[in-house]
Amino acid sequence: MPDEPGIYIFKDSKNRPLYIGRATSLKNRVRSYFSNDLIETRGHRIADMVVKAKSIGWKQTDSILEAVILESRLIKKYQPRYNVEERDDKSSNYVVVTDEAWPRVFLARARDFEQGTKDGTLPYAVKKNFGPFAYSGIIIEAMKILRRMFPFRDKKAHDFRHESFYTAIGKSPEGVDEIARKKYLRTIDDLVTFFEGGKKKLRGSLNKQMEEYAASMEFEEADRIKKLLYAVDHINDTALLKRQDKVLGKFRIEAYDIAHLSGMKTVGAMAVSIDSGPAKSEYRRFKISRDSNDDLANLAELLNRRLNHPEWPYPDLMVVDGNEMHVKVAEHALKSRHISIPITAVVKDAKHRASRIIGDKEIVGKFRDLIIATNAEAHRFALKYHRNLRG
């Protein structure tokens, strides 16, 4: 396989797709499925998929951005079992193109969009939709890249001040007359063609537009199309690459802890380790909504508020401070959202030192030191925030 971006497809004995994924490097990504620690790093479900797979196909793309779009299109077409099981509506989004005189383009949460489409309660008419895209962080970055190439009106375009700002920075169309509208509709058609995978068709359309503008001596417009052609062939998706690296190929541990003084100034904290060390830029702190001495209720609020942020990559392992009851609270928070993540709990002795760890023995054995270290970081971070509030 090439050391290039693209999508890969694990297939069963009847050549049916079991799982479709994307990669920055097809060679490195697919090779990772055959490592000795697959169960620990990817879980039993993906290990089961690899066992059942009989062949692997792939398609190289010119950029990560195109791989993200192609992956979503193929998953929607084939509905592979292991992709469907993986999907979480809390972090899935559709790209929506509205059916209006001046179409808007924006992201809609999968659960709301699908329900609204089903019962006819969407507050807008839909011309086209693409997705769902499983990771909100990646499609958000993708839309930023695409908006620089194809300036479009977004969901808040009806707000004059909002629209004026994005027009001023070149991310929304200029003009409001019929000539400007027709030019904008052409831009939307080009964006739709890109989402549909018609890059060759898009190049042809852009070349035709450039020739038309040149023939009518609209040289500024011809030059704009020329720059767009270059951008299509040389997509700068560095930001997307960074986001991709956060989501794929990195083992992420999140630990959570609560701090208070006899139920007062109650706070929560989340510490993060990625691969073998702390990722302090990913730490988060929470002011618990009501002061109480109920650690289980406080933990439930902390976890639910964390899970309300699908733009943060979900962890491969969750660590709570406490015992079996704290594990049950975490399991309930995940189950209510149909999310499957292994959970461990660090049990402390009278001197607040780790005495044992509750959880899957294989995971605990492999990540014991990192679990304890991340738990200690969550405790330190929560305590620091609590002391600041008391101060």
C-alpha cells in the first residue's frame, strides 16, 4: 500500500465491506491493525472485525480532506456493520445545503437532522446533504478549508452583522444583486461537485468558467478562478492533518476527579494522557452546578458535561477516582449515549495512595502506571482549581 492519504476497506469472504476507514498514510494505518496490542489499543470489536476480514481494498486520494469526504460517502452507500456500530450521534454531523435563493451551508447534528427529515420538522428546506461524518472536530476543520475555497453563506447568514463580517474576510459571497446571486449559485454547484467526488468534473467546470471570464474581459474573475483551480489541486489541509492525528493512532486516557470542602466550592477536573505522557492543553475544569457532598452525583454531572463536548476526541480509556459504585455511574453515563469506552477506577487507601485498580485485567496490566499517573494529575488539577475558588 502507498504511504499516501486515502481510504481502506476491510472485506469479508463475499467481498462485502466490513469496515471503511481513512488514513494519512494507508501503509502505516492498515499495518496498525496487525499489531500485537490491537485489543488494548482499538478494543475487542475492531479485533473481531480483523479476524473476520478476508481481504483489504484501498483508494488513494490527493488529500486528507478528500479522504474524509470519500470515507463518509462510502460508509453511507455500503453501511458496513462495524462502522454502523461505531457511530455516535452525539459527535456525528451532516453537511447541509439549503434550498433557498441564496443557499446556506452548515453542519447539523445527525440525530436532529435525521429526526427532522423523518417527521418534516426541519426549519429549512434541504437541497443537498452529505454525511454523516463521525467526528465533529474533523468535519469542522474540513468546512473551514472548504469555505476558503468556496465562500458560502452559513447558518447565521440572516444576521446582517454576522454576514457582513464573513463577507469582509472573503468567506461569504460579495454583492446582493442577481448577477452576484448567479455567481454564488455557481460556487455552490462547485462545492456540491467536490463533495460528490467529481474532482475531474470540477476542474472542467472551473476551466470553462475561467475561459468565459477571459473572453468577456473580466480578468479579475478569471484570475480568481485560476487561483481556485490551484487551490483544488494543492489543498492545504495542515489543520486537518493535526486533527486527524488527534483522532487516529493515539491512545488517549482521560481521568476525572471531584474536589470540595465539606460539600462547598465543588469542582471537577479532567486530565488527559496521550500515548505515554500528559497532554496539558487537553485538560478541562468544571464548576459543579450545585454544592453537595454527594460524590456520585457530582461525578455524574462531570461526565455528562464532558460528553456534551463531541468536538473533544473521545478517550480510549476512562479513569475515575473511587470504587465499583463510581464505575457504575460512568457506565450509566456512557450507556445512556450508546458509547462504548472501557472504564477503570483507582481505589485509594487512608493516605490517599492508589491501593488497587478496578477494570479489565489486560488493560490494567498494560497501562497501570499511566492510569495511576493520569488519576494523580486529575486530583492535582481539581484540587488546584478548588483552592483557587476558595482563595
